[in-house]
Amino acid sequence: MTTEGQGLHSHVLDTLGLAITAGEHPPGSVLRTDEIADRFDASRTVVREVVRVLESMQLVESRRRVGVTVRPAEEWNVYDPRVIRWRLAGADRPRQLRSLTVLRSAIEPVAAGLAAARATPDQCAALTEAALGMVSTSRGHQLDAYLRHDIDFHRIVLNASGNEMFARLGDVVAEVLTGRTQHAVMFPDPDPAAVTLHVQVAEAVREGDAERAESLTRQIAVGALEELDVLAPAPTSP
């Protein structure tokens, strides 16, 4: 596929993915490939490739003589980073952020405890470097730079746990952190207490203190949920 074709592919994929996850195409609705091709002035090849990707995410299924049918939300691959990105861009963002942050609070403290027992010297050094990078960019409204160090920090913890299932959640965590930054669900300058906790986690991992690493990481998760209560309050029931 040419560069131009890849750009069109990404555009069609993002547009349809956003529309499906936002509920513009409810479960059971049918997307006609010929109509998609006409709408985006795209070739049938591009449309087929887009549909294949959406099928791999379990957002849609192709039915002979019917078309491309939108699947129920409970069947979607909600761990796919692009699905997370699309859902965080929609009106259901507060609920999605809570769901994902609760997931993180269940996984990351355990991963940090394991990392304290299993991290290599290189991983400990990289974790310390990421934490210090967070400190250096935590003032002066440098959220984009801070985000890079924050993502690095959490990826290293998950990888250093030595558990391949935890490590695969690195992209999920990256999308959550990126979504919070892009959609202004972060304070202009990160909470100093949270930044300090990251430094302390790096110290605990380096010192092999699993209990302390787990406890500190759990405090980070609790703080993230408390921030959501302020910056992205859940809608109240009528």
C-alpha cells in the first residue's frame, strides 16, 4: 500500500472506529462497503483492509449477503490500544478512564512488587532515569514531555515484573496516560506528591523492597482515581 493509501486507510479506520465506539452505529447496524468506498472516495481494497482491522478488534463482523454488522460493545476487544483511544475521545470518557484506572490499580502494584524482586540493574537504572525525568518536567506546563517519561516509567515497571501478561499491558497504560493528557484530564502541572511517589517506587524497586514498591504504587493508583473525581467527574444518574 502506498503512503497515500496508508494515510487514507488510517483516516477511514479512525473515522469509522470513532463512530462505532461513540454509538453512532449501534450494535446490529449494517455498514455497506460500497457506501464506505463512495463516502471516502476509497478503493475497495482500502475498505476491505479497514474492515479486516475492525473485525480483528471485534467491533464488526462480515455477513454474506448482509454486509458489515456492528457487534455489541461487550464483544469488543477493549484492550486494543486503538479501541481505548477511540473510546477516550467520546462522551463516555469519564467512565472509561475510571474503568481503565481501576484495572491499573489491580495490576500495577503487583507488577511493582514483582519488579522489586526481578528487575535487572539496567531496568533499575532506566526506572530511576524515567522518574527523574518526570521530576524535571513536572513544572512549567510541560505535560507532553512529562507524558513521555511517565509512559516510560510504567512500561519499565510492567516489563521488569517478569510477567509477560503484565508486560503486554504497556500499550494499554500508554493510551490511558496519553488520553488523559490529550483530553485535558490532567492538572497543568502534575501533583507533586504523585511525582514524589514515582521516585520512591524507583528507589524501592532498586533496593529490592517488594512490599514498599507495591504499597507506593497502590498510592499512585488511588491518587489517580481521586484526580478523576475532580477533573472528569462521573455523570450523575437522573
